[in-house]
Amino acid sequence: MKKNKLNVGIILASDPNFLGGLALYQKNLISCLSKDVNLSLIYKGSENKKKIDKEVNFFQIKAPDISFIGNFIFEFKVRNFLKRNKFNLLNSHGFTGLWMESSKKNTKLIHTYHGSTYHFYKNHLKRFNKLKRILFYPILIIPYFIERFPMKKANQVICVSEHVKNDLINLHGTRKNIDVIRTGVDLKDFKLRDKKKVRKKLILDEKKIYGLYVGRGGFWTKGLDKVINLSKEIYKLDNNFRLIIIGAEKNKVKHLLNNRFTIFLPPQQRKDILYYYNASNIFFSMSRCEGGAPTMVTSEAMASGCLIVTDKEANQEIFKDKINGLILSGDYVKEGKRILKAIKNKKEMKKIINNSLKTIKNLSLEKWGKKYLNLLIN
């Protein structure tokens, strides 16, 4: 342990090795903070164990891998863990916060909201018919009270976007010390590369137009069905179009894959996925409910030189239509034509991509890390 440095604990309700947005966020946070503080990661797993890696303490706390019940048990065990371990600062993420009741008086509590859990589950109700919505609506009281707790108990609240901040304030009321820090992206890994060479490396056709969808979460929340419907219209206009789908669970999306233009790939390693961004012309960011604005994969695609195609429902905030991306209406026949027109107009594409690159440079991992560290230690 480094002397004269703050002891900081980060609490996460999922395994940091899981290949998902929140886990990647955590890894970036560790890399940005570990040099300046004594860092410990506390997370839910299949067994109780501790390890030290690159001067970071990892505490895995055993709890069932069941949504609500598993998280409640994890929260209870975290409370006991904190009674035995002292931290100057605790920063929690995701579906956590009930442990705050047992934290020590001289410990600063910061909670990061990556989205509103209440709105996430409310969004899922849209999939049901009217009767099911009425039956399941009372369940929303659970995420409402759980996410309310950090809003009332934490000394500081961080939100990853303005709409998350507004969602929370509308639900739980205004409070002091609530800030927005948009998620950073590693511009050393995600950058422009020679498209021709990258396509050759990935064995992709040099002359095709490639769209890209990346997402491991639920396909409906991530908007894969919307991407497919839009892609059908693009393919009708130009049969050189192909859609690369990475990370979705095949057994859940196979009903969407029966199209000549789809290329399905399982989850890719981080060292490989960056090349798919470079190989693609378009990145589709059309989720129905997301916290980040931009989401992590969207920011990676921006840094890699993709044309970002999004819509108002995705609420990506940092985009202006035809300036640094395309924001769609619901008319996919009309929008398919507009997308192809933009792709084939080299002057317009260059302008949009250059503006997109300028936008994302302000969200570099280094700038994000400095903002986060400054807020934690000050």
C-alpha cells in the first residue's frame, strides 16, 4: 500500500472480467486512478477470494447470480465487508447503494449512475401487451427505491449523461453535488486506420458497404431489430450493403438473421474488435434505453472513423444531424436513401467524419480520467 495516498474502494455488482460496457468502464477507471490512489475493487462473484494485480486489490464477494435477490445478498455482504475494512472514499456503480447505511462517518461516498434502473425496466414494459403492462407495472417500485437510496445518501453523484441526470432528478428530486462526466475512450487503440488494409486483414470485400452493430445486451433494448429493419431498406437500394452483427446471443436473435445482408459474429476480443470499426462505413447506435451519451461502443466507432447513424430514441446527445452524424426519423425507406447518399458523397462524408473526430477528442480517456480523479479527491 502506497503511503500518504487515499484508500479508494470501487464497488461493482458484476465481475470486472465480463466483456461488457460497465466492466470496460471499470477497467478504464482502474487504469486512470491506480497511480494516484490505493485502489480496491469490490465486486460480486461465484466465490469469496482476494487477489492483488498491478498494486490493485480485487475482492470478490460470493453472491447468487440472480438479478434482484443476488444483488440484495451482495449488498448485505458488502456492508459486513466495510465494517472490517477502512476506506477514505467509496465509489459505487450499477445496481448498488444499500450498503451506504453502514459506511463510516469519515468516508466520502460517491455513486455513479450509468443509467436509471427504473427507466430501464419501464422501457421493457413497452414490449408487453396492455394487460401485461398493468400486471407488471407495480414491480417498478423495486428499482425506484433501490436507485433512490444513493441519491439521498451519497455525498456526490456522477451521471454519465445529461438525460440520466434529468431522469434521476425528475424521479427523486433535485440535490446538491450531482455532476455529468461523459465516458472516455482510448484514442490510442481506437483511431483511424487504412480501411483497405484492415478489410484485407479481416477477409472482407473491399468494394462492399459495411454497417456495424455491436452489443451483448438484450437485442430489443440495444435496438437490433430497428437496425435490421433499416438495413433491409438500405439493401434494397444497394445490394453491396452488408451488416456485421457482433456480440448478440445467436439463439435470441436468429429470427433476425435470415437476411442475405447479415454477417453474424460471436463476441470478439478487444484487440480484434477495433479493426471491425475501421473496416465499417457505418456504425448503428439505435438503442431504446441507454445511459451513456455517447455509449462506449459509439465513442469507439467515432474515434475509428465510422459514420454514426442514431435516432432520437437512442438519446445520444452529442450528435447534431448532418454535422457529426445522422439522426434518423422513423421513416426507414426515406432514411435508407439518405444514408446511402451520405456514404457515396465523399465530400459530405469527410466533413461529418472530421467533425465526429473533433467531438470525440474532447472525450479522450486521459481527459475523462483527470475529471474523474479531480472530482474524487477534491
